[in-house]
Amino acid sequence: MEHSLLSPHACVQKCGIPFRKALPLLKGDAYYDHNIRSGFGPDRHLDEINRLQAALGGLTGEQLERRVAADFCCIWRYDYPANVQRICEIIGGCAHTQMRLHYQVCPARRQGFIDYARALRGWHEGMAPDDQDYFRSADPRTVAGVYGMLGSSDPLKRMLAERTYWGLASRAMNCSFWGNNTREPEVDLEPFTVHPLPAGWQSRMHSLESGIRRDMGPAARDFLCDVGGSAEPACHFKFTRRVDILVSSIGCLRWRGNLPPKDELITGRRAITRDILSVLANYWLGEELPGDRPGIGQLRDELFGLLGAADDFKRWLAGCLWKNIKVQTERHAYPMRRWVELVRIAEGHLDREL
């Protein structure tokens, strides 16, 4: 899917894709509520959000761009819940409005997958994990982790590792962004894939898969999954976890036979989401904070500090952010429901402007 929607751009992105280009994707019948509607019947919270919008009257272009940013909070991204803080900062009036959404990842995450793929290739080629000439600037922790999961070499594991390398190397790494970038360096949109893909790489991958099926029989099915997941792009919080599960399974030649420990991106997301919703409801609705949750007071101070003093405009945007997160938790909806159009809008802008 990602290669049908995304295309490489051999350029450096200085200015972000304007949020205003996504504004039509938010428009309902009379309000900017398309992404925050949930089911049928009365919805007092949505009514209050739309009442706040109506009371504001005419909105400036800058205000509307900040409204779009409020719908950029995806709770399944690797940068959640930091993206909530980023949006609260934008609602509070920050000039740095840079955000990423569907398929988009930061350059540091792209580099992490580049290092991961290089470690897979180095292990397959028999390189020592501390070979600085081969691994150059690759993170030694990533290299050591991959080598540790794969363990000792044998012919079947080498085939599986090489096939996994090609699967990861071919994944798209879209580092483009929306909004105004006032803090970070200009973003080079190359490389587009994790590693360069020479002519014939697909044939090589298919040949490896045939050999793996021949040697493993039905047990090969799990090992020949899409590297990182078939439905989720590199921005999904479980993408790295899925690669780790595959690589660790190769190491013991038994699917999920030696699961690596979960990291902080995987655990505790439900609890932090519950607390974020409570803090945002405290800000825009005035609801009391629960008194029995450790750390919620500190979270309130952080988010309120970013949002600034409440007024009707900020309460409207905070309500939209709250509702967006709530709909995602209840219905597993995308934060931008017409997400394919969003990706195409971004790609069209990059094609024309860069």
C-alpha cells in the first residue's frame, strides 16, 4: 500500500506542507467536525464543541490551521503521547507547528531502521558486530541487539535473515512534514527506502522465500510475513516490535520462541491515554481531575503550561483534540478518516512545490 501512495522525492524539505490544504477533510455539514463524529444520536460533547466554534464567528487562516493540527493526534503512532504535547503547544500559540501523520516518520526513526537493516546484512555476511569500517555510524546498541537475537549462524537462518533484510530494506521511510518548522534542521527526504534497492532484489527475495518454504514446510508461513507488518507503516508504534519478533524467532528457528522484552512505546499506553483525556476534559470542560491517579497532577501542569490560559478558542481546540483521542480509543478510528486523501494531498504538494 505504501508504495502505491508514496513516491521518492530527491530534495530537501525546508517548509512544511500547509495545514490549510487538509482543511476540507475536516469539514462536516456546518462545522469542522467530520473526524470527531462518533455514531448516531445525541452527543453533548460534540454539541459543545460546535457551540464553541459557532460562538467564535469568523476564523482566521492561522486559527483554522491550528484546528487542523488538533486532528493530527494518532494514538497508534510511535511518537504518542509526545504528539499530544506537541499539539497542546500548537494550540497554545507556538510558532513551531511541525507535525507528521500517516506514513510520516522523523529522520531519527528512519536512521534507526537503516541501522537495523545494516545489522541484518552484516550478520548475514559474517561481519563482526564491532567492525567499525563496516558499520560506520550505525548505533552499536542496534547492531548488538540484532546480533544477540540472531545468535550463531547456520544456512537456514542465513536465508531467513537475508530475506528479512530485503523486506525491511524495501520499506518506505517518508520523512516529509506538515506545518512550520522553526526548530529543527532542514529535512532531507532521501533515502526513500531503508536501504538502496539494486536491480533484481525482488527476484532474489522470491528465490530465498522458495528455499525457505522448501526447507521449513508449513512452518515457513509466519517467517515470511511482511517485515514490520502488512497493514502498518513505519510510523506504527508496533512496527519495530514486529521486526524484533521476527528476528528473535529466526534466532531460535521457532516462531515467537524467544520474545524480546517490550519497551516503553508498547506498555502503559491505555493508562496514559486515560490520564490525557482526564486532563484535557479538565481544561476544556472544567471537569474535576481524579484524585487517585499518581502523576496526573504533573501531567496537568505540563499540558496546561503548553496550552496557556484558557479562552473560548483554546477550549474549542482542546475539545477537538479530546474528542479525537476519545473516538480513536472507542472505535479504533483513524484520526483523519479520509487518510488516503490526506496522503495524496501531501504527495501532490511535494510533487509541485519541491
